[in-house]
Amino acid sequence: MTDYYQEALKLFAYSQSIRRDLHIHPELGFQEVRTSGIIAAELREIGLEVTTGIAKTGVIAMIDGDKPGPIIMLRFDIDALPIAEQTGTEYASQNPGLMHACGHDGHVAIGLTVARLLNDHRDEINGTVKLIFQPAEEIANGAERMIEEGALEQPSPANCLGLHIWNLKPIGWLGIADGPVMASAAQFAIKLTGKGGHGAIPHLAIDPVVAAAQIISAAQTIASRNSDPQETCVVSFCSLRAGDAFNVIPQIVEMKGTIRTYNPEVGQMVYKRLTEIVHGVGKAMGCEVELIIDNITPAVINDPKITQIVKRAAKKVLPDHDLDEKGYVTMGAEDFGFYQKKIPGTFFFIGSSNSENGLTYGHHHPKFDFDEGALPRGAALMAAAAVEYLKT
Ligand code: NI
């Protein structure tokens, strides 16, 4: 196999210039018009057949190998976040209030570099590589919409690969694990309607604040008492809105929160218990209760066979790296799970922090920045994994 890392290092200036340009011009989900235009132009520049406008700003390109074989899909997300950047770098965001604070600028640069690497080595491709540049990962809508608009058809890939540069681990670390690596996410919204009144005359009111407090406390038992201790489950209340005045019992309390699990059965248990607690406790406290639970993303669960292929590629192309076969398991969510529900695949992590350069802030932090050495590593591993897959 070609030494894709050496080749990716030769393309480093290209990867870096793409990444920095996108970093200066971040765009939110489904609004990545400039980003998507650059992606399409870069792919056309090297002669690829490109489809644009999938899920509004998504881009798809095909690389046919010299020999026939299966189709593998490689997915890169492209959107930024509503965060005001505080890095002070020369390539800091020039779009006020918007920032590539998750590293998706790096993912686009990796994807375009992979396109060049594979396009230069069609002789090593037995089959077809389908490159997917996906909008709106941060709002967890992009993958679903890409699928609805036919991203997994004509032609249909058999398997999929995705990656994330990962600032919680140092440059040189590679996380490639099978099984669950990122959690499913759901959001819930609760509205408790009581009877407002004077804070000094509580017996004539129905206090939804006290009901909310009881519900929040009781819901802590879902993870601690209802969930099997061997299973993983998080229930967090993150927003609580009640009255404004110090002496007025409000009429309404609204709460929002999130549920994270790996196992769908645990997810169903959490939904059932949360529903019972919210309705049971809320009614017992005299309130009218509304509860909405929305699934946002399924868990990212890696296929053992495909994961083996990625590990094999990593050992070939990045042999002196710290390959962590347990990977990094996080309760964070990723809409890559939508593709994996349709076609088995693997999502892996490329370490990208560097404490010597102060590049240690986590994803979604206003000072987030990563070691750009992750770009050639990510591109080399993704390209090598695709070639390794198509060989088998
Ligand atoms: Ni991300």
C-alpha cells in the first residue's frame, strides 16, 4: 500500500490552507453556502464527479477505482457553531458570533485531502469511494436529511466511515474501538402549570416551583436506582424557568434537559420512568403536566469487522502512533449514528491537542484550537482505511 501518511504530509500546506480559510469564514448548519462552494470547486478541480445541494448544502463526490468492487462511504461534517471566538489567532473567525469550535473545518480539510490522495491512487481502489460532505451536524439534522435526500442511494454504499479530530487526547493518539463510542441523545421539555399567587400566602396557590424541585430530585433515581449499574445512562436537567419576582409564586415552570444512553432498551426505560415521575409527581403536587421527549440522534455503535479494517490500516499507515483500541467512549452525541443504523460502519478519533502549544481547550470552547498535525494523520488514516476495506 502507498505510504498515505508521507503523501498526506506532502499535501500539508494544502490541508492547512483549506482549514484556515474555513476557520476564518465559519457557517452554521444548512447555511454553509461558501463552505459547500469551496468543497465542490476543490473536488471538481481534481476531476471528480460532484453532486451539490443534497440537504441544501451537502456535497457528494465519487471516486471510481481502476478495478470493480464494493462501495465505501466516507463522511465529513462541515458546519460551525454559534460561539464568539476568543483564540486571537491570525485565522480567527471573521464572522461575528460564529466559530469552528468543534474542528469541522479540519474535517473538511481532511476530506478534501483524502479526495486528492485517493484520486491519485485509483490503481489501489477495488471499487468505489463515495465522499459525503454533510451539513448541520451540530444541530443533529444533517445526516438524517442527507439520507432522506438520497445520500445512501445511487449508488448505495455497503459500509461507512467517519472521524472526529479529538482535543481531549494528544496529537499522535488514535482511538479506534468497536461497539458503542458515542451516546444516543434525546431532549425533553416539561411544563408544569400550577396556580400563581402571593409568596406570603402559599396555601391559596399551587406552587409549580416546589413540584419542579421534587421532579428534579426524583428523576435522579432513574440513573442511580432504575438503570442497571453496568449500563450507561445520563439524565440532566439543564434549563429551568420559573417566575421573576421574589414574592410571587409563578403560574408556570418550564424545564428542559437531555437524556444520553447507549443501549436502546435503557433509553426506553428512561423515557418510561421520566414520564411516570414527571406526571406522577407533578399531579401529586396539584399541577397540570406536559412532557415532550424527542429523540435527537441514535448512538454511534461501531461494527467490529469494519473497526478491524480501520485498525489494520492504522498499524500500516501510522505505525508509531498511540493506537488506543478501547477508544474514547463519550456521552457526547454525533449524527453519524443515523448512517450506521442503515449501513454498518466505524467512527474513529484522531488526537489533536498539544499542551506544549497551549492547544488544550475542549470542543465547543471559545478558545478551542487544535494541532494541525491532526490533518495529515486523519487524511492518511481515512484514505488507508478506505483502500484496506476495498481490498478485502
Ligand atoms: Ni463535532
